[in-house]
Amino acid sequence: MQRSLALLLVGAVALTGCGFRDSRVNPLNWFGGSDEVEVVETSGEPVNPLIPVQNRVSVFARPDAVDETVLVQSVTDMRVERTPTGAIVYATGIAARQGAYGVELRLDEADRDARTRDATLDFTFRAIYPETRTALGSERTRTLRAAVSLSQQQLASVRSIRIVAAQNARESRR
């Protein structure tokens, strides 16, 4: 009994040093660390011919909401953590100036249709700045954090997740 227990302990210690950290079996390695990649600019707005243009005016019609968000200056860190229902994508970025609020990671749906063949989820890192002028401030005071939850269905065919800012982008691959 003592001999089998000793063998079991020695085997467990030996296995922990065998590089399980870099194995695909390790759940912490399902999405690797993030890497900085170049930003690719797209020109023009994609038009879907199947969605009709509505020119009707109604008494109860409201004007379309104006999108006041702008891209955050740069993405400094990104990580993807698995959950029982999917994954959570965390991003850290630096704003151009202090006072940014309404920070969000917005799924780029227009780009999603064109990229389904290479299975990449593209997010834009956006924030709203105050209308009044604010100080530039130190990098620490301009740091922003955002997260988005993804379901198992959204992750089914995804091989990489990309977060785009104004000056750079970060990508994490499976």
C-alpha cells in the first residue's frame, strides 16, 4: 500500500513537470496570448440589397440615434477566458484623452459576413468622449477596460478573435 502510494506521488510529480502547461489539453491554453497585428482599412459601407430602404415618414417615427462613439486610441492587452457557457473577451486600451465613458467592444457585423470563411470575430473598441475639452493626462488615467461575453454558438466555428482600435489591433488565436 505504501509502495503504490509512493509510486503514485512520484508519477504525479513527474507528470507536472512534463510540459502540461503548453499542451492543448490544458484548458488555460484554449486561446493563446494576444499578439499585436496591423490594422486593415476597409473602404465604403457594405450594402445589403435584401433589406428594403424605408422612405416612409410616420407620425410616431423617431430620428435615428446618432452614434457618438469613436475608436479608442490603442489596445494594450487582450485575453479570452473560457466559461461553462462560452467565453469572456477582456480588453484593455488607452484613450486619446481623459474622460472617456460608455466603453464597449462592438461586434463588427459588416465585416463578419466577409470573414466567415476564415472564422474570425472582429470587435471594435469604442468609447464616448465628453463634448467639453479634457486634459490629456497620464496613460494610467486614460486606461479603459471592457469585456464581452460570447456563447458556445458564437464560438462554434471561431478560430481567432480580433480587437481593433484606431492605431493598432490585437488578436488571439485558438
